[in-house]
Amino acid sequence: MTSLPSPTAALLFDLDGTLINSDTLHFKVFRDLFAEHGHTIDEAFYFREIHGHHNGDIFEKHFPKQNAQAMSDDKEARFRDLLGAHAPPMPGVVELLDFARRQGWGLAVVTNAPRLNALTMLSAIGLETTFETVVIGEECARAKPYPDPYLAAMDSLGVAPTRCIAFEDSPSGLRAARASGAFTVGVRSSLNDAALRASGAQATVNDFSDPELPALLARLKG
């Protein structure tokens, strides 16, 4: 059997808020969970205290007397139910992935979502067979905001950090991607350009149909 050539470059994608615009669903689930425990939260709280953070850290901080793992499992089951079997991918992402494959670039998902959630979301947006590797933060020594998940994806693909572009939408994810050495692009699905750049983004796009994207991808050609 002839082995495929190693990729010359790679695109690395966060999942929630990057490949799928899922923050509205996550907020609804967290809002209900917090309410059931006597706390009222709004979107400002969600983006400040929850967005991009690992479930275990969230529940241990805000509900120290509860079983963090049980709360996490409950939260994610509710999210999957709300998501359903079909959801739209982020605009332009299918075309971008097709372009990357034609270039011979590697493709990876790097997420703090639990593996079952990650696979469910990828299936819902029709991309379950697209990526060579799906790296889960909780399966690494350290999840985002540490660079370990991104470094694991690079190692799996056999691509150096300087030949990778990472797409992220949250402060913790941006810090992780930037620390890994990848060129880091913020996706303005929830946060604006200034907030994304303050967390480490070297450029930002509205989504994957942004006219600025081709110029950013050009750094990987050649």
C-alpha cells in the first residue's frame, strides 16, 4: 500500500463557535443549570466566566459543593439534545476545507469539548469524516488555555508550528493556539476584533467567507 505524502502545512480549528455557531445553545443550557441551583446568569457572565473554559473548571469554581463531573455530564447531554441531528456549519468552512485538501494541507479539530460532543457536532454539520485528527483537551496532559492540545495536533499531523494556522473564537483557545507557535486567527462569532486580538489573535475574520481570509492563507503556500 502506498502511503500518502505528509502534509506541507495544516489548518487547525477550534469547534464550538468556530466550525459551528453554538454559543446560543451553550448559554441556554448553562442558564438553566445555574437557575436550577439558585443563580441567575446573563450573556455577559457567560462570555466572561464560561466561554472557552473547561467544564470541570467551571463547575468546580461556581459549584464547589456539587459533583463537577456529574454536572458536566448533565450539561453536555442537554446540549446534545438541544443541538439535534443537523446544524449549519460556519459560513464558508466547507469551501475552505475543500481548498485545503486540494493544497495537500492537514486538517485537525482542537477542542475542549468532550469527545462525544465533538463527534456529535461534527456529525450535525456534516464534517465527521473531514479531519485527520480530533484532539480533545481533557485527553491531553493540560487542556486549553495551555498549548498542549495544539501541540498534539501538530505532532499527529507531522507539521511544524510555523506551517500551521489556527482558528479560534475564545480567549482561552487563542492563548493556547498562540502559545503553540501557530499563526492564530480569531473568528468574530462572539467577540469583536479588539477582544480577540487582546487574547492573542494575530488577525481576525468574520467567518470563513471573509474576503480577508485568502491573504492569510497565502502564508502557507510554497
